[in-house]
Amino acid sequence: MKNKNVLVFGSTGFIGRSITKRLLQNGDKLICPVRNASRVKRNILSGDIGQIEVIDFDINNLDEIKNLIKKSDLVINLVGILYEKNSTSFELAHYLLPKKIATYCEAYNKPFLHISSLGSTFQTKSNYLISKKMGEEFIENNNSNYIIIRPSTVYGEEDNFFNLFGKMAKILPFLPLIKNGMTKFQPIYVNDLSLFIFNILNKFDKYKNLNLAAVGNEIFTFKEILSHIFLSLNKKERFFYIPSFLAIIQGKILEKLPKPLFTYDQYVTLSHDSISEGSQKLVTEVLKQDLSDMKIITSEYLKKFIDKV
């Protein structure tokens, strides 16, 4: 796959920064459509001069995509949002955008790798999970040269999951438990995920037209993850079990903030497990190395939330 022209949607995101770094180190030339060119500076610094072409991109104007795909050898879509904004809905980000990308990839016979989300389903009231499923289903029904990867929760030094609850554990007297903390996750390290994606890309034909789960070795409940965060911060466990009606009210109020910590849709999403038992075997096989230990790695970067005396 070396020296390819790779079109990467979502290059500035948490997963995007990790995979683009690997592609740059491999000698590939990247085309990165972005809303804010200044956000790709870190990626540019990890590549050679001229290795990244930054394109101004407006997700509300999807007609721009056609020519970008036409001049690319490979297309990767990593775009995802955790909450809706006035200008960007789940439907636009997770369905209409991948639909448009997939349509042009099929028209020009371009390999297309799409990142979705483990747990995507129509059997839910979560607009996030429904929109993810809509994107997957369109690709599966209309493309003949694709790979879909569905990660569970992704952790790493800049994640917005462990870091969020680490910050909350530092400043709050307790951590909230929704759904009694019984929702299950199978977290995967961002570096493992990007290597998994990279190795899959290098054997595209082998995994062509498959929908693959990307998970870590262990399954944890939400409560077990929060207990691990307390332990990492040398703090006594303190939980507040939030009744469903209170979580719903909280979500509907907080989602009105410019950058909400919690939304009603996220509450609904927490009703669904994010696991795929047995899928870690394929991930390990593709990585050609052991999966990372979630507790060891997260303990290291959670230390920044330990109160300094």
C-alpha cells in the first residue's frame, strides 16, 4: 500500500491522528478534508513536506467529495460525532456523508474503509446508534469494495471517556452510575486500533466486504471502569446511582450546552453493551502482537488527575 494517495475524512479526530501518523510513516500521501486547517498542524509535523494536502471541507456541501475521491487510490472515513450540533446532525455525519462517499467510491472503483461503532442497531431509541447502522447498511447493500470496522470504546491519552470521568472523579465527591453501571464495554487502545486498521488496509482483498469488530482483550462493566479510575487516582470509591427519570432530565438539560457533558441520546446509548466476545482473536491475529492492557495504560495517563500536595 506504500506511496498511495489516501483520502482521509476525519483526520483531525482522536482515531484520525493515530492512523494518519502511521500512513505518513509508511510514505503515503494524504488528502485531508478539514473544517479547520490549523487542526492538522500536528499531523503535518510528523510527515515530509508536501506529504499532506489539506482541503477546506464543509460537511454541509457534500458535492465537493466527488473530485477528491476521483484522484485518490484509497478512501478512509473516520468522521463521527458524539452529540448533535445545530449545523451537524447524526444523520448527516453518520449516514449522509458515508452514503455520498460510498456512492462515489463505487462509481470510481475505489477501496473504501469505513469506521462505524460497535453496538450500532435499529433496535434502539438512540439516534447515534441508528445513524451508525444506517451508514453501515447503505455501504453493505451498495458497495462491492469496502471494509467496515466497528470499534468498542477507544482509549488513549487524549480520549474523551476515561479522561472525562478522571476529571469528574477529581472535582466531584462521587461519580454517577447510570443503568446501575451494568453496561458492558470491551475497550481497545487507540494505537492498537490504528495498527489494526493499517494492517487491514495492507491486506484489503483478504478482508474485503467484511464488517469487523475491533475490541480489546477484556470486557468491563461501566462500574468496573469507574472503580478502576478511582483506584488509579488513589481515591475511595463513591458512586451515586442515578434513577432513569433523573438521568433523562439531566440529559435533556445538559444537551442544551454548547459542549454538553451528557445528553439524552447518550443515556439511551448506555442501554446497549459495546462488546463482541471472541473478536479479540481476529484483532490479535491482524496485529501480530498481544493487545494492550487497558488498566496499565489508562492508569498512566489518569495520573494527571491525582491531586498534588
